[in-house]
Amino acid sequence: MFVTHQASLFDVEPSGPTIGDLACAITRTQLSAGAWVDHAPGWVAGSEDLFSDLVHNVAWRSDRRPMYDRVVDVPRLLCFYDAADPLPNPLLAQARSLLSEHYANELGEPFTTAGLCLYRDGSDSVAWHGDTIGRSRTADTMVAIVSLGDARPLLLRPRAGGATLRFQLGHGDLLVMGGSCQRTWEHAVPKTNRAVGPRISVQFRPHDVR
Ligand SMILES: O=C(O)CCC(=O)C(=O)O
Ligand SMILES: [Fe+2]
């Protein structure tokens, strides 16, 4: 495989990965315009095994997209699992069920799809955007992100202008964007010159939200 990753000393559990109790772990930050973020650092403990399973066994593909007068590689590898597709590791199915259960009342529907991104190094990134394809263009919803591998900052900024928030995400952390967040805020994972190892982001979304 093309990526190398050094296991974090703090992240290797002899018993393998385990998922924590969401109710105790989450801190909510209320944002402007009806948006919010929930953050649970280290939600998946011992996530190193899960990370290395996904790095090696997911059918990662690179996407290309038009930019100005050229077609360029999207700077990260991707794999998308629709609601009916089996997830590549049982822990992801468990995470999705726990998230669906925890947010059932507030979200009113389960998380169904899983989008996986692999940031191979600091030159992989995602530019400022909201996940506004589908119902999230017009309605409140949630996008739940589980981060594995090396930490990278996920930035959030209000579309109306204002200060940028920064969440350093990796090593089993959970971040959930909710309310109007996809419409009224944008998020990004910027490139960095720092030496960073690979990171995997798993995004769980409800039906017809991308
Ligand atoms: O890397 C992340 O956690 C964010 C990915 C993202 O925003 C997206 O794929 O829509
Ligand atoms: Fe996104």
C-alpha cells in the first residue's frame, strides 16, 4: 500500500477497538443561524486496528472533476457505501446504529449512507463547502464524522462571515454537524506542509443527504 502510518502509542488497545457511550461523551457547541456541532473526542477507543483494516481493505478510488479548463484529481481517495451496501468493517455498522439511536428523536430518521475519505498526507484536503446535495440544501439535517488515523484540523466558518472554528480530528474522534450547519456554515480540511500521516474520515448521513 502507498501509505505508511505509525501507530499512536495512545491508540493501541490490546482488546481491539471499542465504541464509547455517546450520552456521556458529547459536548455540543451552538453556532449561529440554527447550526450546531457535537464533539466526542476518542469516541472509538483503540481505533488503530479499524484504521489499518480500512486503509488496506477498502476499494479506494480517486475521483476526477473539472476545474476551469482542465480535469483534475480530487485530492483524497474515496469510497461511498449506500444504505444497502455492506459496510467494510462491523465497527462502522455498530457506530452507525449507535448514532442513529442516540439522535433518533432529534433527527427523526436513521443515518443510512457512509462516505469514506482517505487523506494520504498533508497535500490531500477538502475545500470549503457544505454538504448541500439533496435535502440538506433546504432542510436541517445531520452529518456525523468519525475520524481515524492522524489528526487533521476540520475548520468551520459561517457563510455570512465571522470567525472560523477549528476541531483537530483523528484517533477515533466523533464530530456531528447539525441543524442548519450544511446550509449556513461551510467546512474544510486544509492542506498542510506539516508532516502528517494518513487520516480516514467516515461520514454517516441520512437518506438523500450528500
Ligand atoms: O474529512 C472530513 O472529515 C470532512 C469530509 C467532508 O466534509 C466531506 O466529504 O463532505
Ligand atoms: Fe463535507
